[in-house]
Amino acid sequence: MDHSSLYVIVKEIISGLSAKDQYFKSLPDQLDETVLLNELGLDIITLPDLAEELKTRLGGRDLGIERLLNPTDVNSMTLGQFLAHIQSALAPKKGTQTVVYVDDEEENLFIFTRKYGKRLSLKTFTDPLKALEYIRNEESVGLVITDEVMPNLTGNQLCDEVHKSKPKLRFILITGNPNSDEDLMYRTLKKNRFYDFINKPLDFERKGEEYFNLIQGILSFDW
């Protein structure tokens, strides 16, 4: 994620916080990486709240902002340096594989991220077309977990499109199977589209670790 994209997220978060807290002030529309954080009202008082919102917005990842929370660092840090710190924290570590989860129901993505965001390098999408573009261009993707029934592309269609350029990439299909298609699992597995098949609703309370072990097993196997 580049600095411009990160700045948009930070600006949106601060806009919401400024409506509730007088310590926050709205950021300029244009990104100026040379401006100091404290000139923007970002200091040891406001940064912890921003850090919490950023952590939620960016999938629960540890951004390490708390390590910056001393007056010396904060008072001398530019906005560009702050965004670079976040960018570095988000970058997949060497050898880390990204799990992509695609589901048009945002609540499912939220629950999945809350459950596994700290344990996996995770990227979520509600739009399968945007997911397709990301998967095609991101070399770190090691597994795609996808809903079946979605606007624009079904899970099977997404898998077919990805396999045109990345035929070995593994998929897990998550579906409520609303059409009661008893042959769906058989057909998808037979055609080698999906490594496994999980029914909705996801049961994190009883099967959360089972799901995680399945994901880890796929990522760790040398295909």
C-alpha cells in the first residue's frame, strides 16, 4: 500500500475522530510528506486513538505505533516518515504468504479478520473483480478463500480466472449453498478448483482452530 492510499485512510479516520474529540483536527486534502506530525495535531495524546482505529481498519495487524510514542520521536517525525513506518509494518515479511478472503458480506470479512488478522497475512475483498486484480498482481498470495454466490463473479468463476495465470494457486470455497446443489462440492473438487469446501455459517466457536489448521496446512505444504 503506497503513502497516498495510507494517507486517505488516516485522513478518513481522523475526520471521524475530530467530530468526537477536540484534540483532533482534520488533515489537509493534499498529502505533504514533509509536514511534522505535531503540526497536524498528531502527538502522544492523539496517536494512541489513531493507532487503535488504524489497527482495526488494516485487519488487526500490529503496526508498532506504540514504539513511537515518546515526545522526542513524535515531535521530530514527519508525516512521510510516519506513513513509511506503517507501510513497513504492513509489508509481508520475507517468505510470508498472503491469504485472500473474498466475500460480498462485510460482516463475514469482519469476523474472519478479527479471528485471524493477527495470525495471518490477510487481505479481504467484498468485490471479486478487485480481488482478481490483486491476486493476479501480488506474488505473495498463497491461498484464496472465497464465497460462491457473489455479484460479478461466483467463487468458481473467480477460481477459473485466477487459474489462467496461476494454475497452482490453492482455493477454499465457503458457501451456504443456497440453491441446495448437492453436487456442488463433488463438482468443484473433481475439477480441481478447490482444495477444500467449508459450509456457512462458519462456526468459529467450535471449529475456529480447525479452520486455522487447514489454512496453515495449505500454506506450509510445498505444492
